[in-house]
Amino acid sequence: MERVEITTDYITLGQMLKFVNVAGSGGDIKAILQTHNILVDGETDNRRGRKLYPGMVVEIEDIGTFKIDHA
């Protein structure tokens, strides 16, 4: 599980994908959200604007698992 450290209250799912270098652009984000099963705290969610708070876990099929933490 990879830790994603943020200094703000939250990060959006789209921002997180760019932050961890899974996506390089908005088009990449859209493609990943459409083609991969994404679980946020065990529930399917593919909304680019989904707010992720410290303590939440994001699992992306075939890519990895990420835990959101405060820096």
C-alpha cells in the first residue's frame, strides 16, 4: 500500500491520480475512471471529483492501493 501525503483537508480522486503519476492529463484520468474498477473505502466509485480525506483507502484495479494521510 502506497501512502499519499496531503497538506490540505482533502484531495480529489482526479488530483490523486495525477499526484501518484498514474495519470498525466485530464484525458488519462477519464480513461482510467472508465476502464478500471476503483474502490474507495471498499465501495465502487469512479467520480473524478470524489473527495478523499486522510484515512481513506483507494484501490485501483491492476494499478495499486493508496492510503491518504496528512503530511
